[in-house]
Amino acid sequence: MRPVTDAPAPAESTSVLDTVERAAGDPDRSQPWADLGLKEDEYARIREILGRRPTSSELAMYSVMWSEHCSYKSSKVHLRQFSEIPQETRAGKMLAGIGENAGVIDIGQGYAVTFKVESHNHPSYVEPHQGAATGIGGIVRDILAMGARPVAVMDPLRFGPLDAEDTSRVLPGIVEGVGHYGNCLGLPNIGGEAVFDATYLGNPLVNALCVGVLRHEDLHLAKASGAGNQVILYGARTGGDGIGGVSVLASETFDADGPAKRPSVQVGDPFMEKLLIECTLELFAAGVVAGIQDLGGAGLSCATSELASAGDGGMHVELDKVLLRDSTLAPEEILMSESQERMMAVVEPDDVAAFLAICAKWDVEAVVIGEVTDTGRLEIDWHGERVVDVPPRTVAHDGPVYERPYARPDWQDGLQADAAEALPRPSGGDELRATVLRLVASPNLCDKSWITDQYDRYVRGNTVLAQPSDSGMVRVDDESNLGVAVSTDCNGRFAKLDPYLGAQLALAESYRNVATGGAVPLAVSDCLNFGSPEDPAVMWQFAEACRGLKDACLELGVPVTGGNVSLYNQTGETAILPTPVVAVLGVVEDVTRRTPTGFEAAGEELVLLGTTREELSGSEWAHVVHGHLGGRPPALDLAGERRLAALLADLVGVASSAHDLSDAGLAQALAESAFHRGIGATVSLAEVHEDPFVALFAESTGRVLVSVSADALNELLARAASHDVPAAVIGRTGGEDLVVEGQFTLPVAEARAAWTATLPAVLG
């Protein structure tokens, strides 16, 4: 298929085109600004900026670009503190950070890695398959736009109760959408989460992460510079899907009966995206791209205004040259459409022919729709008539900024006073055994193979670790075996109990999970999912989480490279648990020497790193057994986490396995480690805690279960001492049972059967 450069036929319309000239001549014309999600003062500000009323096309652009999803108008004042974190990392520097499509980190040997996590929550409730699929597609294009080849994806998910009727609707569709799109692209899904809680009923969270690899010299940025350079739109044609989609839908609260607004959800075509990826990478290699931007939320409105604003400040576009799937679309609809699999490139005139030829090779349609100017204006014409004439920065970057009121809610003190440590707990061996079985089979802790088996985790051949390992790991370089590890984590219950500490705990767990495999944590991306910003209690949670994350990043020495904010996640008056998902990326010098998660052999010593305290509030035990949420989350020693991560890097080649302790504590870590190869273990709890129940189920932080050969035990203990990390020998691997001395014996096969049965029993 040859690139198309001819204009499509004009759309038939009985309405009079709303031009800039007409807008200046009829200032009192009524406009549907409220229906487009704008506030009265926002509309007034647009008129002030332009010195007239906006045209309908301009109104469409401002409405989507000033939406909560695109403008971060309620969160900007809190996100700015992330710039206080030094951008230098211990292994190199950040090559691109906040404000770009995705953060880019130097990992050595001339390689860089880009990664980012974003949300597609509300569209995935309205249409689970396409909402989740296009969430994957959008984050992949963000990574591609940085000049990187996407190499892996991850999917942190949150659902309502597993047995809820609506969960049976949204969960299969979301998983199918994630798997279908990622599998068709040939990208391994190397990890994520699936968490169930009543607050997510009617408002599931679909967060999507992508990792990409590039050489330093291949970095590309989103800017339109060089007057006379051509603006080319390429990829799929523009249709009516997604008009007002994520940009408007993600800025609204759901009512009790469903979404308050139901614009068309985007429809994805992963095969088109695969062609777009390969085509774009060849365009980069040919050196014919001067600037690039993907089209995601807000579509052409975003791409044109952001490219112009980040460049020389001017662009002229002939909108009628955009290739359409639906010739009846009006200019406003074309500007708002969020049709997928589209990219916009800035190309020097002498390179246009080569650019179009490469697109033709890949059967990707491409059309020149405009050029870069030095006017400082974004000017858009429709069949020769001017429909947009705006300062691009006012659309893309200078939207409203709200300092929304926030206050610690009155109920917070009572919530924290209701400690789970006072709840009835099992006291004998039989009760402890039954509790282990109940927890391993609980929805949040059970085997997630029903989900992950729908994903190809090993396509491309560079996956080193994948779910259920603590982190996902991929090889970057075939010769040196340089690689990266990534983990995503968040315990929303902890964040509800203390949002400042909850965000830090999410970071610490993700940081620790990356370290258990032997990686050195380098950088953070976040996806901050919260309820309505119009609720002062929710805004307090958000502000505290941002402050906590910033302080923890400073302590751990990892920068925030970028991320996403998703607000209005609530149904009626019920907000979701505050869910600040934190992704941590680490570098691995040699992936062949990584540390596995589960037991590798019998006859090895078991060592528990860290200290166990009576910390049960917000725990999985309190949640599953008592349906309880209250108290204070576990204490956090960030300096200790940093020492632990350094020790784990030092134990590569010494330790045979390492598994983080988090949900359900030591009991779950022992079970999951045993499930890896069916190898049992015998442990004594005397060195862990005086109370066997606390020893098994406390969720104290900074702990890792390590197995080590008898010959290497003293070496491991010596290295732990040198890093000032507590270490206790608690048992040995072997046999077919999990034996807790003086308490109970539990066959690994019995525990595994309970662990694997839960999701299939409900989902089929």
C-alpha cells in the first residue's frame, strides 16, 4: 500500500463551519462548555486567552487537554515536589524524565532503558477488553516515542471481590484484552498484580507498564522545531472511536448505576501497532525523524499542541488532509478522536520522500498534514478556513492549576486506633495450619496462573524471570547478559491506614522485590490511583502519598522518572482504597547470575534476613480472616531497606534463592518458595519471634527469606553482618512437607492444591 498524500473528500455537513473569523464576529454564541467537562471559570479563561470566544474546534481541544487526565490540574501542585529528587542515580544518569513520554535511564554499556506505568481504569470498566487492550497499546507507544524498542509489559490490576457478579464481567475481559494485545505485539508480560477488594467493585484499576531498550544515541524527544519542517501523521486512520474517551471519561466519577459519561471507548488493532513499531524503529534508524509524539489521550489535540509547545512554538495543520475511517467526522471530532495506533512525526523536507517510502514498505499509511512555523501559534485549517488559532502552550502546558482543599479526615484517628493486633488469633498448631491453608487460597495470595497463562511471558526469548517471581527480569544485551528487573507493588490497605507511609511501603516493597533477584534499584515510575479530588479527605490522601513517595525516594536515592495520576476512581460516595502503585526498575550486570525466587534444591540452609515484629494491622490475615481494616501499618526503616538491597546484590552467586516477605509474612514466603519446585522445608520459629503466630503471619518490612548451601552459609552470614542486616538461620529445605517444628506438618502438595484451586473454581 502506497502512502496516501491526497486529501479525503470533504465531510458532508449541513451546519455552518465555526471559523476563527466567525468566532470573533459572534461573541455571544452559546457553547456547550459544561457538556465537555469544562468549569465556568475555565471557559472564561479560554475566552480571556484568545480575546474572543473559542471556535467549536478550539473548545474541543481545550476541553480534552484541560481535562483531569491530560492536564493534572488537581495534582500538579503536589507532583512538583518530585523535581526535588536528584536525577543522578548510583549507576548513571537520567537521560529524560518528568515531562517526556517516558523516563529514560542510563544502565551502562551505552544502553538506556525507558519505562513508565499508566492507567486505563474507567475505559476498562465500560468495555473491559478494549479498555485494557488499548491501555497496553498506549503505554507501548509512549515507550516507542522515546526511540526505544518495547521489550516487555506488566499489568498491575485491581478488582472488586472475586465472587462479585461484576468481577466476573470485568476480570475476564480485562485479562483477555491485556493478553490479546500484548501477545499480538510479541511482547512478554513479565509481571504485575491482581488484587481484590470491595472498594474496587464498579471501579477496577487497569495499570499498564512497558519497558523499552535503546542506545543512548537513539533517544528521541517530543518537540516540533525547525520552521518549514513537515508534520506527518502515520499509522491507523482516524475514526469516531474514543471521542472524548480517556481524556473525559477518566475525569469523571462513576455513579452507582455505571459511568456518569459513556463516550466511545477506543478500539485497538494490535497488528497495526506491530507494523507501526517496526516502521517507526526503521524510521529512527534511517535518521529521518526530527521529532515524534504518539497519539493517545486527546489524540490530535494533544500531539499538535504538545509538539508545538515543546519546540519552536508554531505549527500549521491542514486538518482536512487527515486520513479518516469515517468521512462524516467534523473537525471537532477529528481533533478529539482517540483512535489508536497513530503517531505524529516532524520531518525535514529533504527526508519526507524517504520517510514515506519506509512507511510504504511496512504498509503503514502516512500523510503530510502540516509544517512547523515560527509564528508561536498553533493554526489549524479545514478546507482552507481557519478553525484553530491558539498559543499552543496554553493548550498543552498552561492549563488550570487547582490547589484543592485537603484535610485529614475526622475518621482517620478512629481507624488507626482500631488495631488488628487485638483481634483473636490462632493459638495451636492445628489452628495455625488451617490459617496457612486459608491464606494461601485467599484471592489476593492464591495462584494467578489463570491470569498469567493467558499471557506469553517468554516471547522474544529474553525473559529471565516472570510472574510468580518477585520481579520480572529481561536480558538487554545478548553478549554481556546485561539486563533489567522491574516490579510493581502497592498495598491499598496500608495506604488507607496511613497514606504517607503507605506510599513509602509500596516503594519499599517494589524496591526490595527488584533487589531479591540481584538487581540494583535505579529509578521509579508511579501510577497514583485515588478517588475524587473534590473530596478533601481524598486530596489529603493524595498529598500525603506524594510527600511520602518523595521523601522515600530521597532516602533510597532513586528518582521518579515520570508516571500517571488517575483520579475520580470511585462509585457514588465510595472511593477506592488509595492505591499509589510504584514501579521500580533495577539493573543486572549479568542475568545468568540472578537469584531465583523459590527453593532450588534440598538440603540447603534457610536464613531469614531482617527483624520480625508484632505488626498485623492492614495485614492479609486481618483482611481475610476478620474482614478488618484498622490500626497502623508496619514500621519502615528506609536506611535498613537500602542496606538490605546492597546485601542482596552482594549475595548473587552465594544465595541459592531469595524471596521477599510481604503479604501473609513468613508463612506465604515459605509456601511460595516450596511451590517453585515442590521442595519442602523444616523450620523453627524460635529465632523469628516468641509468638509462633506473629512469626508466621506478621508483615514486618525489610525481610527476605534466603536459601543457601551449607558450604556457603558462613559466607552469607558474614556478608549480612558486614551490611548490618540481621540474619537468623531458621531451618533447612528438603522433603515433601512444610514442617513448623512443635506446631504442624503441611504437605506441599496439599498447600499447592489449595493455592491453585481458587481462581479456576470461580472463573472456570
